[in-house]
Amino acid sequence: SCVHTENCFVPIAEIIAVEETELNKKQRNIGRWQKMARPHAFTVYYVKKARNHRWRCSDVTFCCLDEHLCNQWIGALKELLEKQKSRPKQLLVYINPYGGKRQGKRIYEQKVAPLFSLASISTDVVITEHANHAKDNLFEVNINKYDGVVCVGGDGMFSEVMHGLIGRMQKDSGIDQNNPKAPLVQCNIRIGIIPAGSTDCICYSTVGISDPVTSALHIIVGDCQPLDVSSVHHNNTFLKYCVSLLGYGFYGDILKDSEKKRWMGPIRYDYSGFKTFLTHHYYEGTIYFQPAKHTLGSPRDKDSCRTGCYICKRSEEQLAEQHQKCGLKREEDEEEWKIIKGKFLAINAVNMSCACSRSPKGLSPAAHLADGSADLILVRKCSRFDFLRYLVRHTNQDDQFDFSFVNVYRVKSFQFTSKLSEDNESSVTDIGKKRFGHFCRDHPACCCNSANSTWNCDGETLDSSAIEVRVHCQLMKLFARGIEENCKDEAANSQSSSEQLL
């Protein structure tokens, strides 16, 4: 007999735990159970899917008179759960106690730890004390004893754990990260993100919601979502890895300005954004890029990246076929490179849609998580009003690339050199006369002290304006499954599971 009046079908893959249950007197007096002499019961804890990709832990209790039968059910269900080999048993957890609203520790202890305990997952918890604590720690720990690494914090905390994990893998494999053409070793240890920061873009773009309980449940059931990672180099020196936004011009200037106003809290991004929009700087430079010919999709498709995405799967296969045919020599094929020179208000390269609660479509709605490419968005010099029209389209359903001053390309690598850097190489002494004078005549109202912007790399500034970027297909894996289709599709998908529980 079931406590709930309705029947529910739950795939074994979405059962969290099964436990023997002691019924108290009050429970025994419910309807049909009061006739039983001494009922035996067990409770099944499972994932209940709510609206907007939110998951919750729900439970249903089964009861029967026969103790042996009850134990048989518990044993059979636990055996089925043991066969779910993708589930983690031991996790390394890093908590940033300072990020966002300083709620990381409380969120983990109150909302996440009890669920890990219920699912019999053992954890080693490290509370970070300073910047790069988690990154440095990942170079020292015995990484092989863990089934995954969990970071509790915002995008900055995730970036730190990702750099530690990828860096550790390359070090163990003897690969030089400073070589921009080095083929990097994939990370098989998954990263879980428990959102607790002021920005949780990566969580939102890979799970569909920024919610600690939902993310914890994705970790427990052992979901796996591969993720492309871009490496950023300057003059054969490794700078950073990037998984979401690499932005020059508008988004770089916002970040640079907001860094000086950390005392304002998260509202500093709004303030700096408005200020940057009013200054309306453009930057001259040259972009060299290699089109991503291997991917089936294009940036202006209506095909969004969803759970089990066929574009990501097929693009990965195509890329592997190219590697087998041509080896690494294909990277040097000069014919593939395209060159664009111009004056740009913004240059954005995104590995994912970069969707968040404010911009539900993101910077590139059809960008894919694991297709081995990035979308390169070039916003050329235009009027302030036109630029505002472009920015507003990030919040509605209109095509944000449908402007004469916006170009978008799907690329596998690109290089950028600012006009100032090019002049710098040719003649250092003439820079003041040639560049700054020219720049400020175009902006008579502004007191330009720099003709270079800053690169915004996943929310952190890069010192060099001239960079080389390469996308590494599915370099790492997350405890996620991508954005699921809406509920009707989910119900159909769950019915196809071979193992069902009534």
C-alpha cells in the first residue's frame, strides 16, 4: 500500500535512497494500516521535478505485514541502486565562506549536507581561507580517492576549482600549459556546483536554474555533462581557462570599473554597466579566427543545447574524425584563418549561452555546451541608440544578431591584437601622437587615457589585450545534464526507462 493516493512512476536512476522506516502510533492509525497487527515499512526518497527545472527530494512510504517481504523489497531496491555506477560515493567539497552574500557555509550545512548524508555519500570538506586556496589544494590532494569535486560558491569559486583540476591533470601528464597548441588531457573527475554566489551563470546554463537543492540532487544521481573549455594565451604564456564569457570592450570595461566598487556589493554591476554605456568607447583591432567547420549547428539556429544534445554529440564525432585524418597539422592550415579589422564596441566569445535570470536567452541563445566551438560576437562601432537596441534584445525574444553592425561566427580558435599593440610593435615613440590623439578626436567629450580595453574572462580581468584563444572540446565534466526539455517531454522520457518503480 502507498501512503500517497496517486500512483507515481520513478526511474531507478532518480531514486535517492531507500530506508527502513519505524512507524509511530499516529501513522499506524491512518486508514487501512490500523487493521494491521504490526506493520513493517520502508521509505523511498526520490527526485520530484517541479517547474522551471527545479528538483526537490520527495518520499513515499510502503507498508506490509510480512517483515521478510519488507526486507526483500529493501534489499532488492538497494541492490538496484548499487548498480548505478555513475553515482559518487566520496566527494571533495570546497566552500567559499565569503562569496556572494556570505551564505555558502550555511547553504551547504542546511540544504546540501543532509541530502549527501541521506544518499550515503561521504565528504571531505575544505573551507577556503584565501584566494586560490582550492586551486593550490587540488595540486596536493590524493585526487584519485574522489569521485568528484564540489564547489560551493559563485562562478569565481567554480573557476578556481576548474583551474586547479585541469592544471593538476596536465601536470600529472607532463603537458606544458604554456604551449597554446598542446593537446590537453581531459578531466574525468566531475565538478559539481552548489550555487551560493552573486553570479551563478555556469550553473544556470548547465542545469537551468540556480538552486542549491536542485544542484545537490544532480550530483547525487550522478549526472554527467561534458563541457568545452577555452585556453587563453599571450606570447606563448598561459593566462586562463574560460568556460562562459570572454569579453573585450563593453563587458571588459564594466568589469574593470566594477572591481573598484566591490564595497557596493552586486549592485556595482548595474552601476558600472550604466556608466560604461554612457562613455560608449570603441576599440580598434584585428581578429584572426578559424571557423568551426566540424559543428552541425550555427549561431543563428533555433536549436538550443538541451539534455542529450545531438549537435554536441555529432560535433564531437566529427572533430575526432578530423583529428584522425589530419592530426594536429590541420591547426596550422593557413587557408582556414579569416581576418577582420575594425572598430568595435564589444568583442565577445562565449562557450555557452551565458543565460541567467536577467537574460534568460543569454548572449548567444544557440551556443552549445560541448560541441568544441565558441560563438564569436563582434559589435562594431555604432550609435549609442543602436547599441542600446542591441542590449535590450538580450532580455526579449527578438533575434539579437539581426543588426547590420553585429556579426557572429562559430569558431574553434581565434587571435586578437589591438591597434595600439600593433602600433607599439612598429614604433613606440609615435604612439602618443598617432593613437591617443586620433582616439580622443573621435571622443571629444571623454578624457581617454587608454586606447585599450580589458578582457573579461569568466568575471576576472586579464592583463594582456593581445590574446590567442583555443577551444578544447569536452575538456571537463560537470554533475549536470544540460537544460531539460519542458515537463511534457520529461514525462515521456522517464517512461522509456527500462527499470520503473511503482
